[in-house]
Amino acid sequence: MKPIKVPRKPRKCPKCGKTTVVKILYGMPTEESLQLADEGKLVIGGCCITEKNPDWACTNCKVEYIKVK
């Protein structure tokens, strides 16, 4: 599924209505970022970084969002 384009981080996920939209972290994760991911406060996005990578994701329904400029 393609990321949904949004002007800013959604407070609530438009798909499921939950307030579980968090930042996606790219690059090598630290121990702290792995802990935050386990707590559902962050999503680990991998090491390949492009301009088309989504910025946020809903930890409940897995929908991803990308910021439009």
C-alpha cells in the first residue's frame, strides 16, 4: 500500500481512529530506539533512506503517512 500524503503528522489515524501514529526511524537503531519501538512509540523503518520513504506510521493498523511539502 502506498503511504497516504498528509501536510503534517496526524493526531489520529484516519483509517482506524486510534492515536497511535508515530515517527518512523531510518538508519541503524540504537538500544534506546529499539526499546521505544517495543513500547509502540516508534517504528523502525530500515536502513535504506529515500525521499519517498514515509514519515509516520500507525502502530495499530500499519498505515503509513508521508509529509507533502
